[in-house]
Amino acid sequence: MRLIRIGTRGSALALAQAGWVRQKLAAKYPGVRIETVTIRTAGDRFLNTPMKAVGGKGIFVKEIEEALLREEIDLAVHSMKDLPTEIPRGLTVAAIPEREDPRDVLVSLGRRSLKDLPSGARVGTGSLRRRAQILNYRPDLLLLPIRGNIDTRLKKLDQQEVDALIMALAGLRRLGWEHRASEYLAPEICLNAVAQGALGLEGRDGDPAIGAIAFLHHLPTAAEVLSEREFLRRLGGGCQIPVGARAWVHGDQIRLMGMVAEVDGGRLFREEILGSVQDAEGLGRELAERLLKKGADEVLGLGNGESERVF
């Protein structure tokens, strides 16, 4: 191969992620030219439009996958949490690099912790998952919808349009802004999105570029992501209800925590399971079944048409 074209969104975070992949490929293959191709997705074009109106799950990947299928790019770098559980025919997620810390963090004025925010404090998030869990923990807070890239949201905080934000630690780290975090949220308070912190490197079936990125594949991360995504798939794939999952691989064992909640946080179901890493996918299904039997099936049946977007 003489050229590898990497497709990505144009946000600062997406470019940083693609830049990391580009550096790794350039170091591994010094004789190959690596290019970055920026592709604008529906999610980028309608940043002030509710996710429900734009189309929900997949709005940050569809145009990039279409460019792959048209052979305009050779690889796509996605935030793995943006990828629907069903991949288009002809494409494959060829590598999942080692995961960044998937926890959510609080970014607040005065660096206050979540428990120390005053009653009625305005907390911004564009994620139903975060909204539900924070309201379950602190129903006295005012959760406000907020969209835009990381820098846009931080600017709204600095301009005091909100008192705090709930954000992904991975994004802040990749942009060098981890120092803005006021508190790292425990999964028992705010469980992360499925595959949060992981990248998905997607290519065409049988394309040489797939073999070129094999060295970036991290087996423990892949097992975690597989278990979390199977948990989500069993609950309905792109279901439009707050859902979170986090898997931890320790040697040959994998621990999975899953959560389903009502949008207002009134009812929240959380459960854990432990088993062999070889059965990562099966454990995801089993945990979903447990939550459904506990009553999560009723919550999933109460979908209000809004779409989940995890930042």
C-alpha cells in the first residue's frame, strides 16, 4: 500500500482521534502516505437540532460509512459509542485500540462536587443516559439540554449559562483538558455509555487497509466493547431510553455492569454479572435479560421518541 486515507468527522475531538491513528500508522509504515479526509455528518450539520429530529443513532457515522463503501476513504475512525450495533454489509470494525478511561466527569463552576451543588443548580448534558442517572441521584437539580462540541459546551459553562456539565473524561483527555474535571463520577452514580472511551477503526471487507491496522487491536478492550454492545443489542440496539454499560477485563474474567432508567430518573435498574472473558458476548445478553426481568422491560416500553446521544 502506498496510501491510506483516513475518514473522520471534523470536530476537534474527532480530528485528535484520527490524528492519533495517523501517527501510529506513520510510525509503523514510514513508506506509506497517510491522509486525513474530513467528512461532515448529519450530526455535525444540525448541532442545534434535537437528536430526535436529526435521526438519532448513527447520525455521526452514516456519511463516513457511505464514503468507505464508495472507496473514497480506506479507513474510518469513529468513537465506538457512535456506531450502531448493526454494521452495514461490506464493512467491518477491523480494530479497537486500547480504551481511554470511560468514566463521566462533572465540570463545574467553582470546582464543586456533584453532592455539593446547590439545590436547583443548572446542569447541562445532551445525553438522556446522564440526565436520568443524575436526576435519580440528585432529583433537586435542574438538568438542561446542551449540545455542541466539547469546546462549545465548556464556553457555555464559562459564560455561566449553566452551573455544571456532565462530560466524558476520554474526550477531555484527548484534547488535553482533563484539568477542567471537578469530579470523576463513580459508575454507581453515572454509568458510562456503551463503548465510551473506545475507538472503532472501520474498513471494507477484504481491503488491505484492514490488515494494516491489525497491530492496533487491543483484545481486552475488544472483549469489553463486545460485552457492552451485546447488552445494548439485546435491549433493542439503538433504543431511545437511557442505557449504560461498563465491562472490566481482569485476566480471564470479565465483570459487566448495566443500567436502564426512565428519562426522569424515577425508576432505575442496575445490575452486575461476572464470568469468563471467553463468554463476553453471552454475559452481555444474560445481564440484559436480568434487567428485563427486574422491570426494565416496562421502562423500555415507555419510550418517548427522544434519542440518546452520549457525549
